[in-house]
Amino acid sequence: MRQIILDTETTGTTGLNPANGDRIIEIGCVEMLNRRITTRTFHTYLNPEREIEEGATAVHGLRWEDLIDKPTFAQIQKDFAEFVQGAELIIHNAPFDIGFLEAEYKLLGYEGFQTLTGCSVVDTLRMAKQLHPGKRNSLDSLCERYGISNTHRTLHGALLDARLLAEVYLALTRGQDSLSIGFESVGIIKAEKVDLRTLPLPLFELDTAACAVHEAYLQTLQQESKGQCVWSML
């Protein structure tokens, strides 16, 4: 499965509608294949052809004078559409970002962003609210909850936030992992049951530091599963 973790920054403060004339000023994308983050990214700053609100600048630190020499959305839209074509988009508060992307493509005369690219969308904010009802589920809160370091994040940035969201998404969906991931590609799994003892698995001797990291990870799983981590039961 090809997934693209996507984030945008805009000229308006969070919650404003593109119908009010706000525009996208930054796009950041990180590619994930079969739940593995690749080195492929898409990142660009954009000239929004309008002023940026002070409230928005306080969030991402960008001013219009910083972006005047950057390309417009019209100039990058083809490359962007090709990068995300047919992928499943992972977005935190997806209606916000998708709303802006739809508006940008319609300004250019296209029927719409999703119609053009054939992308499906997963909203990690909605997912987090279902998993953690009544708790704060901002990106920063989720990073703290899942032990993902975001100390380098002083301001919002589309590519930086997309990288963090990729880690958060993997943590949110950890229970959906399959022990068979990776074996299908080499043709090992063809039946319902596999005797793992027959597989040519490499053996590694772990040092004390690696064992400590492993134990800390198991403790995290134990807390998230409310004491039902099968690895701790063995």
C-alpha cells in the first residue's frame, strides 16, 4: 500500500475557510510503502498572492515577504498531483487540508483535487478521538502520548509536521500490524499457517543497551493495551 502523510500551512489561522480567500503557503508530504517510511518527500513553499494573517505567522513563522519569490500553486500543481496520485493520504484534521487543496484546484479550473488525483483520505484526528475519547489529540499531544520526540518543533512546518504525523500514525495503528508483513514479497506465505521454525531467520545477540530499549518498548505496549501485551505474557 502506498500512503502519503500530508500537511499544509495557510495564510489564515486554524479554522478559517478557503472560501474567505485564504491560500496554501506550504505543502509537505512523506511517502510510506507497506508501513515503512521511504526517503521520498514532496515539499514546497508557495507564494499565496496575498497577505498572511499575523495569527497564522505566529503559528508557522512565515510572512508574505518571505514567499514572494516562491512559485505559485499553479506552477507546482502538476508535480504535486503526480506525487500523490492514487495514494491514501494520511492527514491530521483532514477536512481542513483537503478543503484548501480542493479550493486551489478549482481556482485553476479543475473539477477538484480528489477527482484529479484519485486519492482516498484517512483523518488521524478522527482516529485519535475514537481511540482516546475525552483526551487532547493535537499532534503535540499524540507525540507526547506515544513517546515521539518533537523537541525540535518550535513552530509549525508542513514537512516537519508530516514526518511527526507519520510516526504518530504508525503508533495509532500499531495493533493492525501483521506478523506476515514482509514475507509475502518473497513468496514464503502461501498457506494459512506457517511454522516459523522452518524459516531462515537470522539470529542476533543483543547488548545490554538494546535489551533495555526493548524492555521500555514492551512497557509502552503493556500500558497501551491495558495489560494485554502478549509479548509480556510469554
